[in-house]
Amino acid sequence: MTRILNKLFVNGNSVLQIFSTEKPFNLPALADRLERVFPRMVRVNEGAGIIVVMDRIRVSEKGIVEGTGPAAERVQKVYDEFIKAQTQP
């Protein structure tokens, strides 16, 4: 299993430059959007990179990981709109 971490520790006396190749996924911003649709039913587990909606729908930066039904479809719609807004210049 490959796991990507968003933190880098550099040991040395002189670090001249560090570049990021991509922008990290903004999990709290997606959670805020979901909170507007599902008030007081959204929890963020940043350590696991998961948002839990209604204690049964799990969303990661890749989309819905677990959950089905109309609520999951609504979560997917909010996720799709969020991703579209993030990729537009």
C-alpha cells in the first residue's frame, strides 16, 4: 500500500528552496460546503483524510468511499461542484 504524506522534514544547515508539485486537497473547505447542506451532521477526520456525513457516508479527496442512497447522491453532487470550482482558474 502506497501512502502519500503532505509533510516534509528536511535536515540540513541550508535549505535553499522547496517546491510543491501540487496543491494539497482542502478537506476543511469541502466539509464547510457539506455543512451548508447537512447542518450539524458533518465530521472531519483530517488524520484519516475522511469526512463523515450523517454517520454513514464517508468522503475522501477522491469522492465517496462509503454510503449509498439519496443522501450519498447529494454528497456526491456537492463534492463534484467543489472539485469543479477548485479546478477552474
